[in-house]
Amino acid sequence: MRIDEILARKRTLSFEVFPPKKGGEGKEQLLSVIGELAELSPDFISVTYGAGGSNSKNVVEIADAIENGAHVTALAHITGGPSTPADVDAVASALRERGIENVLCLRGDRPVGYEADYCRYFPHATDLAAYLAPYGFTLGAACYPEGHTECESLYADLVNMKKKEEAGARFFITQLFYDNSYYYRLVNEARRIGITASIIPGIMPLVNPKNIRRIKEMCGSAIPLEFRNMIEIYASRPAVMEEIGYNYAVYQIIDLIAKGAPGIHLYVMNNPATAKAICARLERVLHELF
């Protein structure tokens, strides 16, 4: 089913997984993860492309397992940065052959060690979206509540977001964030400049304090003072920290839904226990409001 059609009639719950390493290591484990996630009745499951396009072939296989194996709508990422037109054609054709209708268009972050021409053929997500148009996918794109790290300001980034919509994006999924006020600002300013597509907030429960540095390096997300204080006090107690991370994510989600978010996208890092813990705490919310 096309994701924009789902969003037109209900709020969505979705998860994101990443494919096994190049060579297929971990494939059976991921298939098991997908099966467990499917039991939570998500509206779609997305699968990433992999840094440098290293897992592009696996994306097709995993998207097929989601769509035709688990019978959940699949959202396949395609990253333009490392890809040639031939690469994109191969993946797009294979996805269409398997009945995959939804693609998330990304430029992709430049992996360490890549040369300046990393984005030779598709320097922007909009270039990739335009190239994919003939395939007839429902296209989604990424957006950044705190602004993309390569943009001078949020407002410069909003211009790019508008271009993505004009290039065919029918919905957006945000980068992870921990301060909901950034999401509300993004939505308000996006609407102000005429962006009409649904903007789905992306949430990644922070249950391991060791991940803070990685999160900061990856997307620059701010950690609110109250949450940071709890993390610092209980960082040496994993079981307590896990509970704090889950409950903070639940707080974010309830606040987002109460204020009109069109759905929730959970970055579960191939860990079905995270998805189950969040959904268990949200059972009544999911039943009554989704």
C-alpha cells in the first residue's frame, strides 16, 4: 500500500531496520526481527540503504521480506550519493518487480574516507527523486528538526525541504530528536512556506548513555537538560537507564500525538525488544489514537 494513502486516513506507526552487512551476515537474524516487528502491526517498516551503498542489493531482499514475507508495507531507502544511474536503475527495477511501492529518497551522509565526488551523479535528494519519477513510486524524503548539519540555518534547510516536495516527496520522516519543540518549530515553519506533505517524527529511544556522543556526531541532536541529568545520574546502572530511555521516548510520543503528529517512526536499531517495550507502554494510546 502507498504510504501517502495510509497517512490520508490514519496516524501511522512504523519501524526502521538496517540490512545485514555486505555478504549477507546476519540475514536470518534480521528476518526474525522483521517477523517480531510485524506482530506489532506497524503500518510500514523501512529498510536503509547502507553507508556508501554497500548494502544496496540487500535492501531489495529485505524490502521483499517485509512486503511479501511479513505482509507489511515496505519503505525502501535509496541513497543517491554513492550511486550511479545504473545502480539506481538496478535497485528500482528490482523493487518494482517485487511490488514495492514506496521509496525514501536520500542523498546520504558522506562516509569517512570518501572523495569529494561522493555525490557525482545525485548531489541532492531532489536529483534522485526526479530520476526515480518514471518508476512510479510513492516517494518520501528526510527532514531535520534542528536543521541539517551542512546548512547555515534551519530556514536554509527548509528551502531544500520545499524543493524535495516539489520534486515529488509525498511525506517526510524526520531525523531523530529529543526535544519536541524543534519538531513543532519545523512543522510550523514548513507550513508557513507552503509545505503540505505529512511530517512524521522519528524517535530513537536513548537507553545507552554511550550512544550520546555518536548521536551528537551523527545529527547534532540536543539532549534536554532534564533528560541529560537523569542520564548522568544513572549512567552506571543499565537497567535503570533502559527504563528511563523507554519512558522518555513514550513521553515524547504521547506529547507528539497529543499535538497532532501524523504518526511515529521508531528507529529500533534491529532490536525488536525496544519496539515491544515502547508499544507495551503505549498500548492504550495506540489503540485509541492511531
